[in-house]
Amino acid sequence: MWQIVNNRFWLDATAKKCSIQSCQVLFALLFSALAWSGQDGASAKVAATGGAAAEQGSTRWFVVSVGGKKIGYQRQVIAASAGRVRQTDTIDIVIDRGGEKASLYTETMTEETSAGRPLNFAVRYRASSQETLTQGKVLADRSIQITETVNGVVRPMRTLQLSSDALFPNAQINKLRASGLKPGTTIRFVAFDPSVMLSFPVQTKVLSRQQSDTFEGAKPLLKVEQIMHLPGTDVPSSALVDAQFNLYTVDTAIGGLNMRLAASTRAAALAPNDSSNFFVEQFAKAPRALSAEEEAGTLRYRIRLKAKTATVAPQTDEQRVTVSADGFDVVICARCGTAAASEKSATALAAARKPTAWLQSDDPEIRQAALVQIKGKIGAQAQMQALEAFVAAHISDSNLTTAYASAKEAFASKTGDCTEHALLLAAMGRAVGIPTRVVGGLAYAQDYLGQKDIFVPHAWMQAFIDDRWRSFDAALGRFDSGHIALAITDGDPSSAFVGATLLGNVAIDAIDAVRGDPADEGSK
């Protein structure tokens, strides 16, 4: 049982400590767009014409829209010279969250030989005032030397091994074109995407030929479907391409949102964005109101998936998940579940203590503040409670204008929403040697942006204490059974794919208060 708080929290337009993780969903959508644009036929075309004497190149523009509303643009520049192909994809979008705007910018460059041997890459990501630059050099043995620079501070070099079958963009398009692209053809390969530092299987199927309207007029195009098999989830999308696999439209649905990438003129791509407020589609309506007493106890949720997917909520030490015919049931309380043994291994716990580009637990100011707060506190539970109270007070300006800030930025600016609360608290826990991780999911709200009794996307964190992962929520001041975990991450927005695919895809059909032994109830 959790302690009952006398004044039940309310989520409204003025008190935004619990707010939307729409940036993580948008990051997943942007990743999908970058993965597709990496296969644009212009890459192979330029590679075929490029020579040592002169550089050949092409530039293409795309409008990025969500739910039919323009939110930004993508620019793709491909150049070939001296047997090398360089591709740079830039995406710049602005999202409207409850009337407050936040921007996301990503620029991804890859370079490879015209034969498809990977050489190097660079990824620049900017959200709020944080800018992260990740650079990678591929060595002869396909190991990648990676350097990361966060707001001008260079972090220690690390190494990643690139699998022997992983392809960069030019090699991907060469593989697609070599298939002949006839309707009924299925092409499979492993793609490497530096924006998330992942290699993953991709399956592309050519469906049919059709006459389609484009910004260049009517054209005969191919309709294709693609599935990216990412860790923990599959991301399907569809596209219209020409015979050279030049992209004209790409449609991807994640988190209840449909993003479209549409080839356009430069003027259309750079035109003003539309007014949009699409994140309300990620809300899940509660079938009834919940009392503070119920949330302090044990709750069972019957969750239906609106669209069929193999992805379900994770099993944690506070959440027991049972798969059903049309979704999954979740029972939540302090000791209702058991996290996987791999999440409690020495390797996992060691990783959960280390600083990252988003959880800068080695930052001197963060570490010093954490040490001051835990002084005199005995045990990790008491220490985390002290840190939770500090973060809740320290982030004094809770708003939605921060797109996705790191722990260091949140500490310095004292600004952010639930994500910044979670990242800062996770970093402070790691600063004093406590393993931590970040959770994305849904939290119950009696009233939010004029809507009653809803579950809104939310972020909190977990600390490993007494052999269990325990949740802490600095944004709302407490964790209770009104929190449904959808994904466990390390705080990096690129790790949010599982939760992003569930947001907007869940319908809560029933909520039952559970009496007696929650372990017995969870096994029914």
C-alpha cells in the first residue's frame, strides 16, 4: 500500500508538472522518416554518376505533417565524389503541446564508398537548449569509434561493433534496386541507423503500380510496405516510390499519430507550419473516476489494443502483465510483479549506475547537490525520497516548452515537465551510486486540459533498492497504482520505441480495485 496523500493532485493547464511525452513519440516518428529517406533512390543515382573529377549531387525537400497538419520539413542532400557517397538528412519540426511550442532538430550524415562500404557518420540532435553531436568512424574490422559532444563538452570515446551484414543508406538502395522492384517482390536486409545507433532487420514488399498525384504532376509510382524490426517492437509503414526508389510519400503510424513525409518544392517545405495540438490523441479515457484511496491500493486494468501489435506493457516489480486475446491485463501495486532477472544482473545494474549523454551523473554540480541532499539519510530508500523531494522543488518552472532536456540542462535551467523531473532524479540517484532507469507510460488525471478522468502520457523513474526496482515520481510527488508503465528506457529519447508504439493504441476497458493478496489476483 502507498501512503494516501490528502490533497489529490490535479492536472490542469496551469499546473503542468505532469505533462506529455509527445517528444519521444515524435522522435520515433522522425527515426522512421530518417530510415526511409536513407533508402531514397537519389543516393544510388548520384553514386552511379559521381566520379573523381567532379562532385555530383542532389537535394530533395519534404513536408513533414502529423494528422494532416504541417509541423516542419526535411531536406536531403546527397553528394558523390572520388568513389564516396555522402548523404545528409535534416529534419526540423515544431510541436504544439497545450498551446506551448517546442522544437526538435536532427541532422544525420552518413558516408560510404560507392560500393557500399561504411566509412563514417555524424548525428546532431537539438532539443530545447541542448545540442548533442555523435560522430562515428568505421574501422577496417567494422568496429566504430564513437565520440559524443554534449553542449560543447566531449565525452570519453567508446566502441561499437557493426555487424557484417549491416548496410548504410547507399548500400540499402543498391540492394532494393537490384531486386528489380517488381510487384510481389520482398527484399530483406539489415540496416544501420546512426540516429539511434542500432542495426535492425528491414523487410520491404513491393505491392503494386499505380498512377499517383505528386508535386511534379501525375506519375506512375510503386506502392511499397516496409517493416522495421526494432528491439521489442515492429514499426510498419507504407510509401510511394518511383522506379529508382525515389520517395514521394511515406506514412507511419506511431502512438496514435500518423506522420506523413511528402516530397515537395523547397518553398512548400519551408512554408509556415500549421497550428496543431495532436497529442490529445495519445490520451486514454478512464472508464470511471478513481479515488486517491484506490490509487494507493491495488488496481487491475483491462487494456485493449486498438490496432493489433505484438507489443505489450513490460513486467516490472510493481506491475504484473498478462496477455489477453485483444490486449493485456495489468495489476499494479508496490509488490505486484517481478522484473526479469536480466534487469537485475550485475551487468544491467552496472550500466544503470553509469553516466550517459542524458543522465550526466558525473556532472560536478549534480553530484554535489545529490551528496548534500542524502547527508544523514540511511539507506537507498530514504536517500531516493530526499532526492525526489529536492527535484520536485528544484524544477520550479514546470511547463511544456521544453522539448526534451537532459538532466544537466534541467538542473541548470530549473525548467521542464515530467521528463526533465525523471531524468534529473535518475541522474542524481546514479551520482550517489544507486542504479536508476527511466519509465514512460500513462498516469491518471482527474482533470487535464479540460478533459475529465483520463490517462495522459507521463514519465517517472525507478531505483534499484533491496533487490527490487522501485518507482519514484518527482513531477507528481508520489508513485501509485494510477501509473501504468509502457516502456523502460535509459533516458535517451531514441530508446522510446516500445512505449511510443503503445501510446495512443491502448483503450482501458475496465479498472477494478483488488482486495486481498495482490500476487494471487495478478495470477488469475
